[in-house]
Amino acid sequence: MTIIKGLALCSLAGILALPLACDNEVNCFQICQRYQECVTNIDVTECTDLCEDRTDDNDNLRTAAESCEDCLDRGSCAETTSCFDPGTDCPVVVVRD
């Protein structure tokens, strides 16, 4: 009985901790999809893969992509197109090196 309670407690702790771990994830798909919708036609899958690869390996790019997400939360394309202007954080995610 004690083992079952221990397993249940560990499972519950794991489930509760899961959302905390996901908060640090950059939503590359959202960034690439908005670029596709608002700026120009791109391969969203390729963009998402590149974004995920780059932000997984680089804290500065992850921070930039998070700022990009905040900018994109403004709403319509007219309001978010400026998020992709040169010198902003979004192009680092969608432009290939």
C-alpha cells in the first residue's frame, strides 16, 4: 500500500511540474505562422525546425524569440508586421544563417 501511495504521489508531482517546464518553451510555430500570414510566404515547417534548433542552443536567441512572441501578441497583422522589421527580435528566428 505504501508503494502505491508513493507512486501516486510521484506521478502527481510530475504532472504538476510539467506546465512549469513548458513555460520556458518558445512557440516557434506561432512565430513562423505569423510571419507566413503577415509578411511573406515561407515553409512554416522548415522555419519552425530552424527556430527550435537555434533557440534550444542559444539563450540569447531564446530570449529574443520570447520578445518576438510578446510583440506578436498585439493582434492583427497590421499591428504585428513591425515585429519583423530589421533590428527587431523576430528576424533572428526566421532567417537562415
